[in-house]
Amino acid sequence: MSYSPAIDRMMASVRPRLPGALDPAIQNEFFIVVDEFLRGSLAWQECVDVQTQVGLSEYDVVPDESAIILQLMSVEDKTEGCVGVQAGMPTPGVLKLQNPPTQTDLLKVKVSLTINAPTSSDGFPLVPLWLCDRYAQTAWLDGVLGKMMSQPAKPYSNQVQALYHLRRFRGWVSKAKVAAQHANVYRGQNWQYPQQFNVRHWHGG
């Protein structure tokens, strides 16, 4: 069993549809599918607090989970009431402020993440449980079936079904991207002001 009941249910659905496939082979494709899903949808996002220092413009951003940073989504100054801050991330994991601060502030840095090479003891990638619950039996199931069935000369090879499941997988990625953009609010906005009204140029004060 994995660390997630949703992943266990997905594996139980996959095995009978892929006769002859070994679990390690399925897990390898599962890792690829989850990574592709997260890179395409930016569905896994995390806020990291960063304490600034006077005169220092670059800071390491370390997520809590065993994960790889994909993109910088936003930076807000919590000291100034969560006002947006001009910053970039030329190197993933290194925050670069447009101007070095002249005072100490606490920044809320939101980044998108994907899975890292370390896996659970059972060989599954470490992903937040809410993502497993939402996508394991839908998007990730289609992705695994599509990629496994597209392999040539296997007992489970089926190009027609592979195209079907991969098309569904790409659709799930698009839906997840829209959901992430709207902060998972049904038919709603994420309640943030447009950036042009909510960003201040960093002058440190």
C-alpha cells in the first residue's frame, strides 16, 4: 500500500487494464505522469516566508515539502499588509528583489512545485494528499494508462486506447491549470486585485 488511499485505488484500477505490467514499471510511468501534470497545470503551489536583510537582494526559497520549484507566482510584503513586491527568480529557488531593502521585512513568496526524485518507501512520488484525492483516479489514471498502452510490443499495448487516455489526460491538465488560476474557487476569482493595482516598487520602506 502507498501513503495515499487514492493512489492505492488508482493502482487497483490500473492493474487489470494492463495485463502483465509489473508495479515498478507502472510506478515509473506514474512518476512521469505526475511530473508532467504538475509542470503543465501549476496545481501544486506553496507559500514560503522569507525574512529580508538590509542591503541584500537575493534569498533562498526552500519549500516545506520534498519538491522542486518550477516558477515564482507572487511575492507579497506581509509587513506592509501583503502588498505586492517587484521580484524575480532567474534561478529556481533563488528570489531576487528588484531593489535591495533598506529595512527588515517578512515576505510571503508563492511558488509552484513539482515532485522530486526521492519517493515514498513504496516507490511512489511524494505529493500532497489533497492532490492525490483530487487527481489520482482521474487525471493521473488516464495519464498512466495512456503512456503504458502506447508502449510497443507489450501485452497491454493499444494505440487506440492510448490516444484516448492521453487526450483525456491533457484535458485534465488544462482543467487543473484553470482551477489553480482561480484558487480552486468554483466559477470564481481568487479575490486578488489585478497586479497593476497591487504592486509597489521596492524601496525598502
